[in-house]
Amino acid sequence: MRKLNRKVAIVGAAMSKFGINYPKLRSIDMWQEAWINAVKLTDKGISPKVIDEFFLGNFTADLFNHQGHMAPQMADLVGLTPKPASRFEGACASSGIAFRQGVMSIASGVNEVVCIGGVEQMNELNTEGVTGALAAAADTTYEYFAGATFPGLYAAIANAHFHEFGTTPKDLWNIAIKAYENGHENPFAQEQHTLKEIMENKKNKAIKRGKPVPEWKDEYDFLGSRANPMIAYPLRLFDCSLITDGAACVFLASEEEAYKYTDNPIWVSGIGQGSASLSLHDRTGGVLSGLDATKEAARQAYEMSGLGPKDIQIAEVHDCFTIAELAALEDLGFYEAGKAAAAIGNGETKRDGVRPINTSGGLKTKGHPVGATGVGQIVEIFKQMRGIAERNRQVKKDLKIGMTHNVGGSGATVVVNIFTKEKI
């Protein structure tokens, strides 16, 4: 795998508050919030004048908001016009693709400093409308009209994993519990309650209404109850990510320019992108318990960086459903196939574990504004590696190597990035 021709660094990164922001805030408002926050987290400041090009990730504002042609719109809001502004679409990996393109534009010598953005406003539609819009990322020739939704597609992946490796619902609930604990500490997350708090709140509401109080002993009792309804077997409500509005922003610079903006750049040491059929039934080899596109994207990123799975200290992986996180840990090479569930149960992926995963709360609780998700993951790794994560979620160890893993649809597009404190 060829190296980048020039070193590329993140010099600033931030996001807006993720959540149900519509109708109070629209895409234009959230994007400006993310931009302002990113400028604040660029140590020596940065101006629109120095930005050579703008790369925007957005999945489908066309369907969510009846708004296309978003790149120049967002560029104009922050003073980037008349510079080049382009939008990239790859379902939930849209801003991951935009980031990769921005990296390559600097590595090629075309640009010196670029801005990568991601934005999505999903809550303008109701749940049924959102489900229909997201389905545009699935195979609309065969699967969608046969009744396949993304919960259903990932349920198929979960059932395959259950069948092949003996995975259980409790293995998925361990991921959910961790996600809610991490989201609790993230001031930018959509859901900032732990599952225990959610459980106690439901008990208190029952008392106030004079109804029978559920006798849940712990989070596992709660997650196995009617309070956690089945969506698509074996996935229940708390296995699924949220419907989210939000935006995120990253500034990239060449090695020659990076130190004008910060004394502590985070280097992009490996990038990779893989693809697969839109249809689960048409995937190579018929294996459903993992994603071939993740394995390919990871292979490219590992080879470019000269690093391997054992070197990664922290990662934000694409947990649109709990099974997606479990499969990602195996596809990325952190664990052998069928071994991740036990490691998760042993606490290895917790914030104080061997390799913290999704310290932001992940898509599960930080939120999943699909076009902003890839850049949002990068924001978290930037903060963690710089030691500036808010509240009590800063990982205590010295983080030198991190990763992001961003998936489009049910795995037809995957982008993997490796970041380092030192140039390699």
C-alpha cells in the first residue's frame, strides 16, 4: 500500500451538540456551531482565508429536508466561498469519505489547508419518514421492497453471528450498557443518561401514576423486559442508534503548514476504504457475521501506517446497532472471529479497559446524524489523543495511536483511519 506523499495533520476539530435539534436548529445552525467550536479548539486560531477547499459529508438532505447542493451553502455560511466546495455521499459513511478525499487532496499537493464537514438534520421527518429515507442506502431493487429495513438487515447479521459463534442477547446488552455509561459523560451526546438512570426514571413514573412498579433487579432485567421492545429479532430498542441532528468539523493541514495552527497536531497515518454489494444476500462468500468492506479498509489503513491491530489503543467504531460494534471489533482484527463478546463482557472495551471503544458513547448514545457521523468519530479521537475530552471520559493512559471506523448502509461502504501523535 502506498504511503501518503505528504504528511497530513488534524489541527482542530469539534462538533455541535447532537440530538433532536429540529425545529429550533436546522442544518445551517448546527454547521455554524460545529465550525465555531472547531476554530476554538484550534490552538493558534484559523481563518476562512487560509482554507483552500471544503469537503462536506451529507447523506440525504434531499430526502430529509428537500435541500440539495449543500456544500456551497455550508461554505458560504462560514466565509469559504468562492473556494471549491463539494458534497460527498456514501450513506452513513458520507463524511468519512469526505475526510479521505480531503486527506488525499493535501497529500497530492493540490491543497495545504482544508476543512472537512459533516451535517445531517433527520428529525424534520417522523420515524416512518426517516426509515424510508435511510432505506435509500439499501438495495431498493430487491431487499427494500421485500420488507428489509436497516434494523432487519443488522438483525440478519446478528442472527448469523449468534448461529456461528453462540453469541447471546446479553453479549449485545453489555455493549449497550457501556454506550450509555460513556454517553453520560459526553456533554455533546444526544442521550446523557445511563441505563440504570433510565430504568429508575421509569420506576418513578410508574409510582407517580399509581401503576405497578417493575421489579427490575439490574440493567439486564430491564433490557430483557417489555420496556425494551423487540424491533427485529434479536435486536431490541436499546440495541439501536438514535435519530439525530448534528454537525461536525475538522481542519486538516500539510506538515509544512500544521504548526502555524497548533504545536500538537494529530497525524493521519493510514486511510482505507472498502466496498461491497448493497445486498446482504449477494455478499462474497455468503458470510453475514462480518463485513468484508471493513476488513479491506482496515487492511489498507494498516499497510499504509505500518501498524497493526495490536497497536491501536483507542477506537471509535460504527455501532449503529450493538451487533455492528461486536462485528467491527473482529473485522478490524482486535479479536478473532467469535472472541469479541467475551472480551467485551470482561470489560476490555470500557473507558478504563485494555482498548477503550466508543468513549464518546458511540452512535448508540452520542447520536447518529448519518452525514456527520464519520467526522464526529474523528472529533472524539482528536480530543482523546489531545487529552481534552470533557467531564470524566478522558482515557487516563497516554494515547499515541487511535482509529475510526465508519460504515455506510449495511456495510457496502467502509472507511477506516489511523491517527498517531508522532509522524510515521
